Amino acid sequence: MSGAATRLRVGVIGAGRRGSEHIPSVLALPHLLDLVAVCDVSSAVAQKAAAQAEALTSLAVARGGEDDVTALVAHYHVPS
């Protein structure tokens, strides 16, 4: 086992109510987690939630990179 731990790169999918609740938890663990992207269908919501991460509106854009990223899917939909 190596001496230095590798931080897990995290992308949050869904940055509304639930996603915005998860993001502070990810940011509170900088020694373990690195928030690299926030994706939401609303660019305004993605931008607001992104903090230091890249804001995306499409997963197709996110798939263009070669880095390994763990996705945290924060989807909650209440039918109207």
C-alpha cells in the first residue's frame, strides 16, 4: 500500500435541492474528495452550485475527458 492516499474525484449530477445539499459535504473533505464537476440541466443552477468545480449542463461534455470521476447522482423529482 502506498503512503499517500489518492483523492477521489467527484462529479455531482443534479445540482438542485438535493445536489446542493451534497456539495458542502464533498467540499468539507478536501483530503479525501475533489469536486471536479457539477452537472444540471439548468446552467444557472449548475453555475451557482459549482463553487470551484466545472459547471456542466450535459453529461456528453463530461464524458469527453479521460480522467476517472466518481458520479454522485442527486436526483429527486416531485411530479406536479
